[in-house]
Amino acid sequence: MTVKALILLPAAFALTRQHMSMSAAPPKRLCVLGGSGYVGREVCKRAVERGWEVASLSRRGENPLPGDAALDCVEWISGDAADAKDVQQFVKDADAVVHAVGLLFDVDSGLTQFSKVVSGSNSVPGAESTYDRITRQTAFNAIDATANRLRLPFAPRTPFAFVSCAESGWPDVAGGSFVEDKVAPEWLRRYLVAKRAVEAKLSENSDKLRPVVYRPSLIWSWGKLDVLPIIPVFNLASALGVPFVDRTIRVGTLADAIVGGIAGDAEGVQRFA
């Protein structure tokens, strides 16, 4: 190698690095509705770790775990997912959307006193916290806002993940309809009406969105003590082949599946039987 070549080599490396930097695609933007919740925060963490630029919309708009390296990278936005304008603004630049807003016991269930126990985010239902408003309306807002954005011709569909529930599929399995009609409490039936409405809405917009519907059974983690005692019951029933009971799933496993699904080519209902 000549002296001239040695002198020019650093400059060539610098130009190569600059070219790589300029040509590298910017990180894709993931918008998570309910990112501070039990499932949503895990989705945010794993998306950041996979290189996504992540934003979360929630009522408080606060990092639920300050000091967590991944969650500190999330853009925490305060807003009302039941407000169509807030959601339109939130998803306007989204490359993918995850809806993780939900509650187990709504204001009409008569069981709101247990909300802090079963809620991973310790949230308490407000006066307007019905399944229809919190699940259906917030998801409809996100679906409409994402699907109705201006799109370039032949642009790929936007991945849209929705956290539904295993029980939403009861009509499709043996004994499921009987359990829902004859055994399930009234609040659970209303809960399922809202979940299924969102699933149907996503299906109707599959020309512009790539719907990925997750139907987990009982979601758990070692720190969520309220569900730990019942986990063996669910898993045993599933192992024995009870058709309307799916095995339980750790929240981290579910979050991994969601992030992997929007990044890949997953579409339709995803079960964890």
C-alpha cells in the first residue's frame, strides 16, 4: 500500500460511515394505546429493545417504571383514547399500532372494588369506564384514525394489533357457547360483546390494516399475586383438553408475540391453546 493510499484511507472510512448513516432506514414508529398498562408496558419495553421508536397514549401519560432503561426511551403522551381527535393526532405518523387498553371489571359490573387487585396498572374505573367506552370506543377511534390516513398508492397495510381474550372465541369451540349463555356472568358477556365488536371492525378494515388479534387466556407474571393460585387450574384444564379453556400465558411472552407479529407477517387471530 502506498503512502498516498494510507493518507486517504481514513477519509474513505469516514465517507463510508457517513454513507451508511445517511442510507440507514430510520426506526419505525410504534404507537401503543395503553402503553402504561400491564400488557402495554411490556409491549413498549420489547419494542424499544428491538429498535422501534415507541410512543404511548394513556390518561396519565407517565412512565409507570421510571428508571427502566427501555421505558425511559418511550414517548409518554397524556390523552384520552376515547377522544377521536386525541387518537388521530397520536397515530398520524404510526408505522404500526397496538391497542392494549382494557379493564376486567367495568363500572357496571358491581366488582370495581377488585379493580386494584386485578389491574396490573392499579387503575380504578371512573364513572364512564364501561366496556363499550374503554374497549370498543377507544379501539374504534384507533382503527378509524389509522385506516383513514392519507396513503400512497400501493402502500403496505399498517399492522394493527389488538389484545382481545381467549373467551372471545368460545362460539368456535365445543361447549363454548353453552358456557357463555348459561354459566358466564352478565358482566363477562358484555365484556365479550365489546371485544368481538373490535375484532369485527378490524376485519372490515383489512384492506388498509393488517389486523393481528391476540386471544390470550389468563395473563400472569410472578409479581401479580392475584392470579397465581388459579394458574394451575387453567393449565390443567387446557392440558386435559377442555376445549373452552386455553393455557395461561406470561405477560412477557404475550408482549414478545405482539411485537413479533407486527414486525413480521402475522395476520388474523392468534391463540395460545
